[in-house]
Amino acid sequence: MIDCVTDMAQYIHDRFGRFPATVPAIHTLMYLQAHQLDTDFYDHHFTSGAYLDTHAAHDKNWG
């Protein structure tokens, strides 16, 4: 996976002469990734405290 992302980033840099290619670099600060955690997965594979109480209450608050 890392090799794939590295190759894609290198292609963009080689093709456009910069990275990111289509927006000013300072605008990358405005990007946001939002997701809903699978708390059962974290409960199974990680110790208590692996996610915030707000994640645990997501379904109750937004369900």
C-alpha cells in the first residue's frame, strides 16, 4: 500500500512539477476526513480508551 501511494505521489509530482498538483499547498489544511468508527472492532483489537466517548455515543446522538 505504501509503495502504491508513493508511486502515485511521485507521478503527480513528475507530471505537474509539484504536489499537490491542482490546489495551492496551503489549502490542504482545509481538507477534512470524517468517518464513523467501528467501535466493536476497536473493542476487540485494542484496549479501553482507544477512542473517545464521543465516538462511543455517536449512534445514540446521530442514529
